[in-house]
Amino acid sequence: MIASRDVGAAVVAAYRVRVAGGEDPQSRALDIAREQTLEVPSGAAPPDVEERLLGRVLGVHREDADGEVFRAEIAYGHELFDGSLTQLLNVVWGNVSLMDRVRLVGLDLSDAVLDGLPGPRFGVPGIRDMVGGVQRRPLVSSALKPVGLGVDALIDIAVRLTRAGVDVIKDDHGLADQATAPFRERVRRVSDAVRETNHRAGTRAAYFPHVTGPVDRLAERVTIAREAGCRGVVLCPALVGLDTVRVLVEGDCGVAIMAHPSHAGTSPNAEGGIAPDLLMGTLWRLAGADAVIYVNARGRFSWPLSACKAVNRRAREPLGSHLPAFPVPAGGIQAADVAHWFETYGNDTLLLIGGSLLEASDVEAAARAVVDAARRAGDEGSA
Amino acid sequence: MIASRDVGAAVVAAYRVRVAGGEDPQSRALDIAREQTLEVPSGAAPPDVEERLLGRVLGVHREDADGEVFRAEIAYGHELFDGSLTQLLNVVWGNVSLMDRVRLVGLDLSDAVLDGLPGPRFGVPGIRDMVGGVQRRPLVSSALKPVGLGVDALIDIAVRLTRAGVDVIKDDHGLADQATAPFRERVRRVSDAVRETNHRAGTRAAYFPHVTGPVDRLAERVTIAREAGCRGVVLCPALVGLDTVRVLVEGDCGVAIMAHPSHAGTSPNAEGGIAPDLLMGTLWRLAGADAVIYVNARGRFSWPLSACKAVNRRAREPLGSHLPAFPVPAGGIQAADVAHWFETYGNDTLLLIGGSLLEASDVEAAARAVVDAARRAGDEGSA
């Protein structure tokens, strides 16, 4: 896409637009450019404001054979922004999010915008360090669930997963602060159990508790997690607001952020919304997510492989001076398929496999088989 | 829909599901119920947990002649929740938000859930009090825009709108903290100008500045607004996260919240997402919005009249002990049409008309005509 620096813009945004009923794609692009900036009819703004502030349609190109789907690239000037993430989102995906048949599919952000966002504090290298410095293989994550289990039962699963050599053990995002496993007790006791098991078994599992909850108690939850020895947490950006992720990260919260897509409302197959790769791989990463969970192909959701690969690519690609984030495919991965996924997605992948292990008669053995597959996939086995 | 109390649930949620390729609607409903609760395959949870925690499909009913669209009502038990708004959203619209062809269309919330959320602190009666106790007519709002204008130019518009008798003068949501009209200076000077004009002209306009911005500076912005004499603010729940609205309101921030739909990503015509009436009229209201802006029919967006009326109905309907919120139709309302909209939507409407006034040769006269139409629509003219 067109680079923002080449057109002197703060941001160039690419939208995929489907036209219907004889709409003119060029005029739809102009409508978006106006809606996202001046939001007044042509002629209602002073000419100098119209000249400087109106979004500029750089090009509209057909994307399909039928002439129904177009890609429009729009440049937004520096004066529209104020350095905040909320205003960045407001300009690139504000009122246009209420229009039908428009999706945000690409962003080229100027250095000024990129430098103003924290990006991952840990990222791929930091999470690798956390789990023993494993460099040359994909990582394996699994989940403590289901909601409704008490802390003892969650500990039982955590101990088995730790012994099996799982790298990151995370709370299910359904575990909040319910009476069955209250947050504070759960985090302390599970963290203790994982640490003790690591000590005994010589493993390096990291436990990431789920901290999503009232935003005015989020800092407290992160502190509880950190003080319990956790080096990462699971957080749902769409439930707390993406800017809340930024605040945690810029506040040096001291734990890695594994972002979970609950409530994110994105799908590769929808005509609207922000494309999943851009939302999770770029925007969540820029806000500070060190790992981004998405729903894998062949799982419980109907995401095609190309969409999964696109998230991986965005999470890992060069992006200003920001670290890469771990892409985390999840959502119904089968234990029998993991070698395939490791081969397909490569080393810088943190595979999350939950339910398929929990339904095994021997959870520990099932998890160990996944870890072994990860070792075989990398070149660590021969090191 | 089925009442949560009648089935002993915390929440009953209604989803509209479109089936494709021979899918069985009942099994799609069961998939949603499992995804939103246990999120493990059948048999992987202990039987007592499966019995108590799994979402319960209460019914699946066909909604169209072709047998493609179904409504599924699912009951969620009290044990899934922890009293937080984030967990409420996580359960009713969490991972299911990543599925295709599913939309959240209804909620029946138990008293326990309703009582745990703040709802509007001002609502319809409080906003009426703010603007002079006007009881028997619709209210009129207009916007200061476009972005790029300096504070002097914004004041010029604000003074004209105040003199015209506009009830609520709001910042455009594109006004953030840009150098052209920095937040603090803008809020203080516009508020002063509106107050002085009210004093001279005998009007009662309220100025609601736009406070969306970094969430760690939101309380500061609200304080600046309140100290400048503002009795309300404009805030975009989707940009800051809905729970951040709740925090402001429960913290007795002292100003009314006019919620703006930027970034909300909802449309009446989409198959996915949360239906606009439920999102804006119920969920935003429960989080504490006193007025909810939506995009009107016949405007710049393709929302049908039925969707607009549905937002109105939700915002005003009985909902536990919560006050009604003002529905605020907006987004391209034409000055020539306002009498029609007042008649169509009734007295408890806060009509927002912006660009159509700003393109008039005499903004003040154009705005006064809208206010006059509002007076004629109510029975205040004859009082």
C-alpha cells in the first residue's frame, strides 16, 4: 500500500468496500474520507480547513472480477491526530464502523504514530526468555478450564501441564472472579503450584492468569499476579478497551500481555469490521500485546488458513522499532494435528491447545506429546 | 423472550443465527451455549460442572420462511458471573463474537444483574432539568465542528446555536486534543461563551465537550469539563471500553454522559455483532449513558427506520430501577425534515442536527427554525 511518508500523511488507511445497487466506488471512498474527518457537507467548512483536514482519497482499485469489491486508500493528515491511541482508532475506524460493506484492511502508520505507541515490552524474545530461553522451536500453551472448577481442580490440571513441559499455562478467559475460584486465591495458589512443580520437575512453565475484570481494579489484579510470581497475564482488549492495554504497558506493569479475542467481533468472512490480522497482529501489538490469541483454521470457528497466516505475518513483521508479538493459534486445535500446525506456522508460534488435552484420559501424557512435537518441529531436539 | 427469573438464570440471551450448508440450528445453539461457558468438549468437564455451568438452550425458533434464520434463547446461570460488566459481556458476547452469522439480539437480565449496574445518573429527567426544565417537547442538540477550526471559530458557532435556543451544544467527536483547538482551552472558553450568551439571551443551552482520549487522562478531562461549568460530556464507549463508562458514572463524575457510537461497529443490516438497539439502548444505558447517539434513517448511513425506533424503545423502556436514557438520532438529519422526526419519535427524543445547520447561510436562523419545530411538536407552544 501507499506509504504515509510518501504522501506526507500521518496515516494511510486501506478500506475494502463492496458497492451495491449502482453505487460509485469513488464516491463511496470520498464519503468515508469526509465522514472520518470533517463530517460536514462539502462547502460547510472554511476552504483552508477543507484543504488541510479532509481525508485524501489516494486511489480506488477494483479487487474482484465482478467489479463489486474495491480497495480504497485514504490519507489522513497529521493535524487530525493528537498522539493518542483513541484518536488514531477514531480517525481510521470511527463512524465508518457503522457503515455497511466497508472493512478496514490495512494501515501504513508514519514514524510519528508508530513511535507514540508502546508496542510489546516482552514480545517474542521476552516470552522465550521467560520459559527458559527456548529459542529454536515453537512454544506450547494450554488452558486451565472449565469455569466452575474449584482452585484445587485447577491446580491439579496446572501441575500435570507443568510436568508435561508446557511452556505457558494460562487461565481460560471464562475464569473471572467467580466464587468457585476467586481471583486472588486462584492466582496465588496456582502460581505456587506451578513454581513448586517447576522446581521438582526441572521444567520452566510460566503461569498467565486471566485478569480481565472491572477496569478500575485491573492494576490491582496485575499487581496480585506479579506479586504471586506470574510473568504474564491474559487480558481481553475488546472487553477492557484497547487503550487500557496501552496504559498497563506504558505503566511498566512488569508482566507480559497475552491478548485474548473475546468480544472482539472480528471475522475473516465478514464484510465489515477490522480485518483480524490488522486488529490483532498490528493494533493489539502496537498497544503492547506480547502475544495475540486468534482462532485457528479447522477449529470451532470458520477461519480460513489464509486469515491465520495473515495474523502471523502481521504479528511478526517489521513495525517501526517494535518487537514482534507471538501469534497464538487456538480455538479447537486437535492434539493429533499439532505437528502439522508447527510445520505450517513455523518456530515463532505459541500454539494454544486446551480442550483436546482435557478430554484425554491422561492429560499429562497428551500434553507431553504436544511438547515433544514442538521439540521435533524445531531443531532443538538435535541440539 | 423468556424471563431469566422464570428459569432461575442470571441472564437469558437471544441470538439470531443464520444456518448455511445444511447446518442444524439446534446444534449451532448448543455450540454457542458451550463456547460461552465451559468451552471444553462434551465429557471433558466433571458431570456436576457440566450440569451447573453449561449454558442452557431454552428454545430455537425459526424466524424466516426459508428456514435459514433462527432465534435461539440461551440461559446463563448465576455461577458464571462475578458482578462485573466485563464478565457480563464476556458471557453473552465473548468468543461467539468471532463466529459467523450470529448476532446478539436480546437480553433478559435478572434483578441481581440489573441492580449491579449503575444506569443513567441523569437520564431523560436530569437532562431536561439541565436545559431549563423543558418537559413537554423534544430537545434539540447541535455540534461544534469541523475538526480543524480554532477555538474562536468554534465559539462563534456555539454563540449562534445558543442564541437560537438549542438545548445541548456538543463537540464533534472528531475534536480531541489537537493543536488547532486544544482540549483544555476549548472547553473553558466555549463553556464561558455559552454561559455568557445564555445570560444575555435568556437561553439555557448546555455545552457537552467531547472527552474521549487516553483512558488514564479521562478523569482529568471530566474534571476540567465540570470545573468549566459543563453539566455533560460526549464520550465514545467503544473507544474507551464500556466498563470505563461505568467507572466514571459509579465514581459520581457529576456530569451527564452522551454516548457517541464512533468505533462501535454495529449495523442493523449486518448478520453479526450486537444489534444496535441492544448495544446502545440497553447496554450503554446500563453502563450509565444518559443519552445515546445513533445514526438516523435517511441520513448518511443506511439504517432503516425500524432500527431507529428499536433504539428509542430500548432507551426508554422499563429496565429494573434504571432511568430512561435519551435516544439521540443523528448522522445527516436535514433541517427541512425535523418536524417529521419529532412527530415520528415523540417528545423524549434529543435530536442532533449538525452539518445541515452549518451549511446554512445563517446558522442561527436555521437552528432557531429547528428549535421552533421542536416547540410546535410538543405542547409547550400552547402552554
